[in-house]
Amino acid sequence: MNNKLLGIILIILGTALCFWGYDIYDSAGSQIGRAFSGDTPIEAWLGLIGGAICLVIGIFRLK
């Protein structure tokens, strides 16, 4: 039961991190920065990659 609860928490956390990372990636300031310098904010990468890792770990915990 403990693994399933941890899996559900990781899936919720991973989903929230992915949405947060995409929100930063898609923000107006980030779009302007990418237009001039081509750089993506590190927070966007951390949210997207960290969220994906949490999702994968959470899915494997549910099995």
C-alpha cells in the first residue's frame, strides 16, 4: 500500500511540475528571451524534465 501511495503522489507532483515548466517555457518573457538570445530558462527545463522523471517513477511504483 505504501508504494501505491508514493506512486500516486509522484504522479501528481510530476504532472504539476510539467505544467509549471511549460507555463514558464510559454510565458511572454521567455518567448521574448528565446527570440533574442535563443536561451530557454533553466526553470522551464527543470520543471519539464523533473516532472517527467517523477511521472515515470510514479508509474513504476504503481505496478
